[in-house]
Amino acid sequence: MLIVPETPSPLDPTLVALMRNEYATTGIAPGDLAADWYTQLGRWLADATAAGLPEPNAMVLATADAAGRPASRTVLLKGYDAAGLVFFTNYRSAKGTQLTANPYASVTFPWYGLHRQAHAAGRVAPVPADESDAYFASRPRGAQLGAWSSPQSTVITGRDVLDDSFAAYAERWPEGTPVPRPPHWGGFRLVPETVEFWQGRENRVHDRLRYRRDGGSWVLERLAP
């Protein structure tokens, strides 16, 4: 007999204002950080991974359309170096069309379990085709077929649209057959102008240290929480 779990009651809205955690964590000072933002990001990614946080490379990507109307969603960081942060998507999706119309964005890594966040903001541009090809080839076959089968961000009539499309592409490229990268799918690179590292502290007096591009170099500065 199938047991259907009881639908929980909605949370009392008045309780939301009472939700609060104290961040009794060690702070950060400029001398604690790496000489460059991408090494520091790598350190905090390593900490988040070692702590067993789920999806440590997940980041909230914020974009805006040509009219300045914002949107945000979670994507996965798939590469980073001095040149920037790389993620992949359908170029025809909402975020893809927004970044084409307004090529500026920000990302936030929400490492709640460590009372940490990292933010980066700057200009975004598509990565070279060979870079997208290389990453697409490394994806599991199911994810490759999914990139072909989903008209991302468009309205569909039901789940069967996706299932039927996936099955059709699976038949087109049977198991063992290389799946080519869709021409409308690839990577973006966010080239930061600022990268901030945020550490939660007691009494909401948090530590915020920001790397800011200044011409051809970077400056490290402290921000008030």
C-alpha cells in the first residue's frame, strides 16, 4: 500500500522574523587572505568541500535584462583562474538571453555551514567554442542529451514534452555514439571587477574584505557590514 506523506502546514509568517543564528566564528583580516582573489576563492572552496557542504561549487547567478529587470538562479561553477569564473548553460535560456542583452552579472557562493559567503561581480562573455566543446565532452551522456532535449526557460505543456524529446535524442545518438555539443549551449566567463569574502561574526558585526580591480592591479579593502 502506498503511503502518501501528509502535507505539512505552512510556516507561521510571524516565526520568520524570529529566526536567527549567532555566528560565533573566527574572523578574517587582510593578512589572512591570499595575494589574489582566485587563490583565496580556491582556499574557501577547499574548506567548503572538506566540511562536506552540499554542492560547494554552487553559486547564485544574478543577471538583468536590457530594461534592468533582475533575475537570479543557482548555477555550478565549472572553472576559475585569474581570467574569471566559468559556468555553462543554454545560450537561449533566460540567463543566456539576458547576458547577451546586458553582459554584466554577479555571483554569490552561499556557504551557510561555514557562515561564509563569497561574491564576485563584473562583465560576462562567452568562452571560446573549443573550451565549451571540451567541457561538454566531459559531461555524462545523460546530461549531454539533456542539453539537446530541453528548450530551457520556454513554456511547455507537460513533462511528456521533455521525456519524448529526450527519448528522441537518445535514439538519434545511441549508447556508445558521441553526442556533439548543441550550437546553442556553451560557457560564459565572468571577469570580476570586485570579489568579496564575507565571514559571519557575533552581533552581526561581520567581516567583509573585498578585492577591487584598480586599473591593471587589485586593491584589498575592508567594508562595513
